[in-house]
Amino acid sequence: MAQDSDSGEKTEEPTGKKLSEAVTKGNIAKSMDINTAALLAVALLLLTLLGAGIWESLQSYLTHIFRDLGVLKISSNSVQGYLGEFLQIASINIMPFMLGVMFVGLLVSGTQTKFQLTAGAVSWNTSKLNPINGFKKIFSWKSWGEFLINLIKLSVIIALVFNVVWDVMGHPVFHHQSYLAQVIAFIAESALSLLKKVLVAMILIGALDYAYQWWRTRDGLKMSSKDVKDEQKSQDGDPHMKGEQRKRRMGMMQKNIWDEVPEADVVVTNPTQLAVALKYDRETMKSPKIIAKGARYNALLIRQIAEKNGIPLVENKPLAQMLFKFGRTGKEIPFQLFSAVAEILAYVYRTNRFRYFKQGREVPA
């Protein structure tokens, strides 16, 4: 059986308007695992580039501390001096990491959200405080799915940690007497090895998680056929309302025709499809003005009113088409048509001088 096109099943892809509203509300596909992978990558890069300098700085500081350990005197001045020296070394070594992590974090987050500011994502929502909704979220399939995904991520990380630990258990530092420098070098080497493996795993996990988040967000924004029709109707306007508006415009246009056409000097026709009523008063107007125009029924109405009021009708198909297409009601005619309109007005004035004389208007000779 064919599915009803107006059913509530959401099978249609989201429209542009729906996607824009989702971005405004902060409903955008994004993965925190990609951010984690990017931060691990920048940390690994900075350790590779700056690790040697950091190690030399720490080694020099530790050597200085242990050398003076036997004669170290505890006082407010000495504590402030050692603390200031430590903070200076720490800031020099930590600042590149902080700036790098901050920059990469903002860049990756902005890339995922296309740098959209989504105020709706942090707006106050009282439904989040409803305990019933909270329980529904906890025991929903969505929550269990996310729990399983996070459990898999944690299992992968733990497996990598055990793998690194198992590999380093045979290192000489655990079985022979070692200096502090050797222990620190061993810790740094093991940390870098672990970071590399975790980074590769997080890149794969982040890519899969982003694909899943994109699919879930897109699937959640799908619309039913009825939703698409309703949105299209709201954008285009209600057909009944548009019909009423059209009727009102037609009524206003016809009222303007009834009021203005009796004052016209001449009506230029097509002869039956178009009609344009023109008026010219040399004392108040710089050039002739279009006071009414119409097509089909309105053209017939203009001709009937003109005939009833004794206004001359002049058939000129090219001029009527140009006036109707480029002229605007209530405005002066386009200057390109001055010559053609002047010839018609001159002819009308010559053949209807008595009519204009009775109106008390001065007619050109």
C-alpha cells in the first residue's frame, strides 16, 4: 500500500530554513573527540619542537635547587625568590602550550560550527529542570547508545595504556640503579610513545564520532511531507489570503480608474488588450503623466469610462505597449516616449479644442 504523503513519518530531508533554525538554536553536528585529537596533536607537536629546550631549562633549575639544598635558608625573601624563579621558568615553558592549545581549540570548534554564534544554545530552558524529562533521557535508547560509544572509547584508551606499560616494564630503569635524569628521560619517552598511539586512536574515533553526530543531527532534523508543505505555504503565503489581497489590489486599481480616467486628455489603446490614460497640464506639469493603465478587463473599463466622458481614444499599438511596460501610474512618461506622445496630444488638441476650451485650459496651438 502506498504511504500517505501527509503522514507524520519524517522521511524528507531538512529544508534550508530548517537547517538555518537549527544553527540558530545550536543544533549543529560537532564532536568533542575531534577537539581532543587536535589538542593531543598540538601538544605532541609542541613537545617535539620545544621538548629539548624545556628539558634543559628544568634540568638547570633542578641542578640549581639541589646544589643549594645543603645551605638553603628558609625565609620570606628566599621563598619569594625561589617561587618567583619557578614561576618565571614555568611561564616560559607552559605559555606556548597554553596559547597553542587555546588557538587550536578555538579553530577546531569554530570549523565544526562554521564560526556561527549560537545564542540559542545557551538560552534558559526550564524543561531541563524537569526530573521526568531527566529520567526519560537517562533511560532512552539515545543515552544507552552514547554510553556504549563512550565505553568503547574508554576501553581503547585503557588498552593503549596497558600496551605502553607492558612494553616499558622491561626497561632498565626498573631493574638497575638510575639517576634522576634517566628517570625523567624515561618518563618523557614513555609519555611521547603513549601520546602518539592515543593520538592515532583519537583521530580514528573522532572521525567516526563526527560522522555519527552528523548523521544523528541530520536525521533528527528530517521533516514529514506535511511539515515541508506547511513551511512552503508559510513562505509563499496562504492561497486564500493571497486571493483576498489580489482582490483588494484589483478593487483599489479599479477605484483609481473610475476616479482618474474622467480627467484624462487621451487614452492610448492596443486596441483591446491594453489601455493607458494620459493627462497633461502645461501650467502644473513638466511632461505628460500616466494617470491610469490596465490590461484586458481593466483596459475595457478604461475605454468604457473614456467613451462615457467623451475622452478621445487613440489606437497606437507600439506606443500603448511601451507606455504599459515602462510607464508607472501617477508618474511622468519615460522621456524616450516624449516625441510620440506629443504628436498624439497635438492631434487630440487640434480635433477637440472646444472640449478643452470649455474646461478653461490653455491648449497649445
